[in-house]
Amino acid sequence: MKILHVTPFFKPSWEAGGPPRSVYELARRQVKKGHHVTVFTTDGFKKRLDVEKNKPLDVEGIETYYFRNLSLYMAGALNFTLPYYLPLVARKKIKEFDIIHIHEHRTFLAMVAHHYAHKYHLPYLLQPRGSAPKVNKNKLKEIFDKIAGNDIVYHSCKILATSKMEQEQYKNYFPLLDMDKVELLPNGIDLDTYKVLPAEGQFRKEYGIKKEEMIILYLSRLYSTKGLDILIQSISEIIEDKPFIRLVIAGPDDHYQDKLEEMISQLKIEDRVLITGPLYGKKKDEAYCDADIFVLPSQTESFGNVVVEAMASFNPVVVTRTCGVSEWLNPDNSVVINYDKLELKRALLDLVNDNDKRIKMSQNARKRVMSTFNWDKIVDELDEIYQECL
């Protein structure tokens, strides 16, 4: 099968969050299964990639086009990509494919892919990856939907949602949508990465964290909807009786770190909170390995890949119900709470105070990941969905 993935960002633009990693893992496994896979993407998120632009490159067997963005500022700060050379290639290239897989629908790339898919009568499916919500009645999203977004959604042969929460979002925002074509499919992780974990203590050694200190780890973008405000407030109260707690905040800044540092300073907990910046590869794995508890208290999250990564690293996790991944979990392998400061504080304290519970939960978490979030299994399910579109 000849498959085209259309995505704003791709390997190695990991600072753009979970979607680039998910598309990469998906594409490379499709290649292993014998499919011919092409990716249309852009040349970077907040910095330009050092790759040749606007021509096909071989990325681990994946034919990849990195189209030059007109403006990195619009891509990074405004989340608007404008790869101006894309239409010239798409006009000739798209008709070669059997199916098109569009990731995130409110993008210029999605507009172009939809236009030529419609022109050449090609099926395409849409995977929103959290792009459905119109936060605070966002006018730009409403305008885009009137111009192109509604057509992209309604004309798709299938829509992939990573959670029932995301399914409901499409039901609410696109009332004319036939919900029978919305399929539920989780994200996965590269299980091979977690077969052998790093030696314990490397992260603690690098950042000067003592062995007797208990690490509560947050690893995701530093952004206003991620619940970092209630996390910091909870930690400030917890350390009054548990001074051995160290909160580690890791991830790329998305216009929020200054506010976090101001909050930490006002609460006078600078010595109990460490902000590391983004961690990738081995450094990220070492952070998971040395963490005692992982937390993702987001107000909204279409899935939350980092939760699965933490579970694969034997971390007990605390996650809000507004994260899509929570639907795939149960009380044996995680703590799922409402988005509420008091609930967050209680959940963290419960794990801090119960070593046996942390150990048992971490073991169950690892088992859950191995059985549910296997990319090879997910790709097999996706192949069946593709076939329904053909």
C-alpha cells in the first residue's frame, strides 16, 4: 500500500510535543510491514532543521519531504505552518498514493492534502491529535473551519480518536459528523526502548539530587493548560510536612516558564523545585528511571504519551481524567483524578506515604503498557481501518 502522512512536524522536531514522535513510530513500522510510506512535513518548529528542503529524503526507509516554512515565528509561537512549496509537489505527487493520513486538521498542509485528495478522488483519514477543541471560542479556529476545516472533517473517510473524550469533542464541535466513522485507536510507544532501562542514579547525580529525596516528575511542555499551577501549589503544601520531596519539571518552554518561576519564588520553594528544560533520548529515560512518582495534571490532553512512557519505566502515575490516556488505565496501575488541586495533593500524598502501593502500582503499570500500547498491534489495527477506506 502507498501511504502518505501529512503532518506539521516530524522527526527530529521533538520539541513540538507528542505528535511528531507518534507519526514517526507509526510510519517506520508501516515500512517494516512492507508499505511504501511518504511524509509531507515542514522544516522545523522553533528552529529550522539542518536538512535539504522541498525534495525527497530517505529517513529510515520513509520518503520524507521537509518543506520550508515561510516563518518559524508563525510555526513556533502561533502554531501556524505555511510551507509555500508544498502545493507544487502535492499537485503532481498526491495522485500516486492509495490513501492519505492527515494529522491535525487546522493546518495549511491539511488544506492542501484535502484539496488534491478531493481532486483525484483519493480517500483520506484524519487524526486530529488534540486539534479539535476551540479553546475559549477561538475565533481563528472558527474562521478556519468555515473556510476549510469543516470540509476536511466531513469529507474524511475515517477519523481516528485516541480516547472517548476526543470522540465527544468531535461530536460537540462538528454536529453534522457521522459518528460511525470515528474509530478509537490509542497511541503507542517503542517498547524496545524500555526493554533495558538506564542504571539508577544517573539523573540524580547530574542534577545533585540526594538519594533520600523523593522525586515527583512532570515531563511535558511548559504550557498554561498543563496544570502546572495547581501542581506547584500542591507541592508547596506537601513539603511543609514532607521536606524530602523534590519536584522536577522537565520539558520545552511554551511561553510559560517565566510565570512558573515567579510562582515558585512567591511560594519560596526554589530549593524544592528543579526546572531542567527539555529532555530527550537517554536523558529523558534517566529522568523516568530515577523518578518515584510521575504526574500529568493537564486541564485537557488528547492523549498524553508521556504517561505511557513513565509507566513503561516502572513509575506510578497520577493523571487527570481530562487526559485521554486515563481512559485506558485502571486503579491497579494508576491514580486518575479530577482536575482539582485538593485531589491532586491527596493523590500525591497517598503515594508518598505508601511505598508498597507505589511498588505494586509501578509493576502493574509496566504490564499494562506491554499489553495495550504496542505499536505493532496498533499498526495492524490501522491497516484494517485503511482497508475500510479503500
